[in-house]
Amino acid sequence: MGVLPLTVTDAAARLRAGELTSVELTAALLARADVVDAEIGTYVTRLDEAALAQAAKADEDLARGIDKGPYQGIPIGIKDILAVAEGPTTANSLVHDRSWGAGQDAPVVQRLKAAGAVITGKTTTFEFAIGSPDPTKPFPVPSNPWNLACSPGGSSAGTGNGIAAGLFLAGIGTDTGGSIRIPAAWNGTSGLMPTFGRVPKSGCVPVGYSLDHIGPLARSARDCAAMLAVIAGYHPSDESCVDRPVDDYIGALTGDLTGLRIGVERANHFPPGADPALAGCFEAAIATLVDLGAELVDVTLPWYDEVTTALWIMMWAEAFAYHRNDMTERWEDYYPLTRINVGRGALASAADYVQAARVRRVAQREVGRLFDQVDLIVGPTTAGGACTNEALADPTKEFGELFKVFTGYWDAVGNPVLAVPMGFTHDGLPLSLQLAARPFGEATVLRAGDAYQRVTDWHLRPSTLLATLPAA
Amino acid sequence: MTEPDATGEDIATTVRAALAAAGLSPTEEELAGLVAGYPAFRARIDALYAIPETRYASPALVFDPAPVFTDWSD
């Protein structure tokens, strides 16, 4: 079998070359989970038996010449707020109705299964994708494979840390205020938030109806492109899903950025307290993009604080509508930060909600005007590396602390954004670059991310934990 | 909207009343945290109304009069 592959692309090639079988790969990664999962809390539910059966089917199909694409036979994790027929959906919550989605696959999961993917389990999320870990609750407390004392970020915590720990090669996350890109950033992986409406979000427990996105996390932009090609496209069960053709995301990966105009956003991305290494890593990353042929233009995102506020207000209000009845009866069963975040939704008025939606509208127009001048806008994903779980869970944390992650603005306006690793903090934790494009411009962000990763290896660096595990 | 010169007591009353109206029963510690954070929270919301460009803008909300009702699990 040899050294286990890190990327989907490598694994897919080796499966087709007969150097590796999906059953061998899946069994080896499940064996790794036996060793480390209790420590890092990746899985809420493991689906070993079903995964090995899916792997055997993938091998059998490949042997018969049935090739369903790059994800055939590839072990992946699914965030535990999406329905997967083989296991319960918990949303990491005592409150969530376990009968919801029982025995059913979310449309995204249906598509991944049809593409031959091997689902190894349901991965840890922060409660309802809006809370934070709580050791007093009977669910895993996830940790970061780069430093076990740190959080892997969230809310797609288990998908992010599972890739970094080498427990699967890719996975599904969701992003309402940054929940794909933050764990991608803090675990040193890539993660793509597609355009709002590009991927159907039905079959997924909602956080903010007007803000939720489902998307891939994987080591590389190329692997994210291959997964997006599987999960993107209209589905009638999601009223916000857009019926328009799916681009050729893999075909867009040319490795060349000649002529690409990149807007560089520094004004809102370097707050006091940013990691000392952030600016240097960021400047080095954009210099690499220039070397690849891009042209730089300085830009400033309009109404940065207001648009980010609009995101949080609408998310909390929409989440509160979903949770109100349960929360009035089962307050103590919710995690502390879920109670605070969702409870804030009760402190905003209906007029505040509508005004936030008006801010989003005018911001979309102005951001659209920026994209008349540039093809991409880049900035850091967060101001620093992973913090501790305790810091993350602090319910007294000031609202302004949320402004040290730079993800929410893009959820509010709905554009696609790719996060890719770009270096390390002063104390060795991953840092990340965000690349945003016009609506439905996923091919452009993936092209840039892939080109960057052809000449850098940040995305291939093994986490501290993975480096201690047997490579084969 | 909280008046600019609202006292701590006013703020506590506002927060307590809003949560009670919503049927929520936070602990005293949680309530104290929400009260402490409320002025900044309210100020950020009030800033949303200070963007002149929103004066005649429609909200980013869409109502479909003829929705297709399809269950995702069908």
C-alpha cells in the first residue's frame, strides 16, 4: 500500500494505478481514528461498516471500468448537521430532534454517494453550528492537531481537524459566518464557501436561512474543486438554490494567473492584536500571486463593520426563530454559548433585521462595483492562529472580538470564498489567505488557489499530530 | 432603541424585558453578561441605520408567490 496519500487527487490516481484499494485506504484511516479520535474529537458517529462496504463497492466498480470521478473510493467526513442515512444527526446537541432526517440522505450526501465517495462518519460541529464546545455535555470536545491545547475552530470542527489529523481526505462543512473557512484556516487545510445558492442546503439543520452555505474542506484547492463539481447544482427542495449551469471547476485549474486582477484588502484585516507573523505571510502570499501573473489593485470593502454586524444580527435572529420554542423549555440543555448567541436574537427588533437586510443589499451593489475593477479580492482569513477552546467558549466575550475573523462579511454578501494556508503564526499555528470572487465565480477562486498551491506547500505540511502517526 | 443617556438600570430593564417577552430564562450570570454587552450591541445595530445609501434600498429578502414545495428526502 505504501505511504498513505494526503490528497484526494493523489489517492484517486493511486486507486486507478492499482497501487492502493479503497478498502485498504479506508481501513487504514479508520485504524488511525482508533488511535487518535478520543484525543481530538473528530467523530460524533463513526460509520465503519457502511464505509468499508462503500469502499468495496468503489473498488469493484473501478475494477469493472466504472469510473465515477475523483471522489470514487475516497474516505470523507460529513458534518453532523447534515442527514446521512446510515447514522443519526445530532447537531452536537441534546436538544436536536433525532427523528429529523432519520434514514435519509441530504441532497449533497446523495450526490457524494452517487460519485462513489466513502463516508467514514459524522463529524463534530459546534452545537447547531452556532455554539462552542462544552465538556459537561456528552459530545466530543474537538482539539487542534497542530496543538492539542487549541481549538480546531468551527463550527465545522471535526471536518477540519479530521483532515489535518489524516482521518479522511476531505469532507463537508457549512458556513454561515465562517464555519468552513475558520476551521480550514486553523487546521492548515483548504476550504471553499460557494456562492449562496450554488449548493443545495436542504437536509441540513439550519442556522441562518439567508446565510447558510454547504461546501468542501480538503487539503488542496484542486480537491475542493473536485468536490464542488459533485455537490453543486440546482435542487428543487431548496428555494434559495439557483438553477444555472455548473462550471468546469477542474478544467479551470490552469496554473496561470496572467491578466488576473486581484484587489488587496488591507484596511479591515490587520486589527490591533493580529499575530506578528500575519502581515509578512500575507505580503509573501500576494507576491506569489504576482509571480504567477496577477496584477494587484488596492481595494477597501465598503461598510466593513456594518456589513459584518448585519451578518451577525440576521444569523442570530434567524437562529432564534428556529430555536425559540425549544429554548423556552430547555434552556439548560443548550450549550452556554449557544444560549448567548441565539438569545441575542431576541434583543434585535424585526425592524433591525430588515435594516440589516437593507445593508446587505447596498453592500452587494458596492461590492459588485469593486468586482467591475478586479477579478478577486484577497485578505487574511483570521487575524491569528487557533485560540484555546476556553477562549472560544467564553460567553462574556465582547461582540467586537468577532471582528478578528474576517469571514462574516462574505457570508453577508454571498460571494464565493476560498481559504488556503499561507504560513504560520509566530508560535507555529497555521495562517490562511482568503480569496473572494464575483457571485458564481468559484472557478476563478479555485484557479487562483490551485495556482498558488502549485508553487507553495503550506497545504501539504503535516500537522504536529499527523507527523507522529505511522505514514503507512 | 436605547436612549444615549440610558442608565445601567434602564439597560438591564430593557434586556430583561426583551428576554422575558421571548420566553427565555437566562441565569443571573448570563443576564449580567448580556446586559454588559448590550450598549455595544445596540450601538452596532444603530449604526446600520446611519448608512445613507439604505434610505431607499430594498432589503435582501425575496418572497416567492409561487414556491415549489419539494421535500428534500423525497
